[in-house]
Amino acid sequence: MQHNKTENYRNEKELNYYGSDYNKFLRKECSKKMTVNNIDVVQYKNDFKSKTETIRIVESKHGNESFGTNQEKILQILARAFKYLNGIQKKYIFQVYIVRGDPPFEKTIITDLINDKTFNVDKKELINFSEFKENVTATSSINS
């Protein structure tokens, strides 16, 4: 596979708009009958003690940033599919979250799309959540 320089493929504005060169390629060269979505984070944790593996999808948004066309719909579809998978087996734990906050993330809102719950967390709780040290808890829940 040959590596070509890609510095001119996306201009400065496109560097922020398209998550990758491939995203731009899909948008410009492929069918408009599909949605191309860039997911911000996919985390993986292998817990040898409990013999489970967790895959967590996280879409991050700034405090007042809105979703793109179909972006939230895709996350909701993934959450429904993952909820089903979580119910029929125990080896893999699938999670889908929206994390909404602004640096330095002193106050952040985490939405668990699988369990339809929203939580207010501080920076320490966000770090613990992000490092799989603990799940967000009902004590920080906005809704139940």
C-alpha cells in the first residue's frame, strides 16, 4: 500500500468538519443515500477478574452543540441493538453514551442511551467513568 501525502486533501475548514480523509472521500465520492457518521470514541476494557469485555461508544458534544443529521438516530439504533445483545449474553457488555461538556470538564452531563438515564458529574467522576473505574451512579442521576 502506497502512502500519499494528504495535507492538501482537506483544507483548514474541512479538517474540523470531516473526522478523517476517508470521511471526506465517502461524502464526496459515494452515494448520498446513506449517512456517514463519525463516532468520537470507542473504548474497550477486558476485565479478567469478571471475565467480561466492555465496548463503550461515546459521542462527545460541547455544552450547547447540536447533533448532526441522523447522528442521534444512529446512536439510538446502536443503543437498542446493544441493549438486546446485553440481554441475551453476559460475556460482552455494550454501552452507548453521550458526554456533553466543555473543557476543563468541571461539570459534565453523561447520557446513558441504553438505560435512558442522564447524570451530572464533576471532573473526578468523569475521569473515573472514562477509566472504567466506576459507572455513573444513581446519586448523580438527573432522571430515573
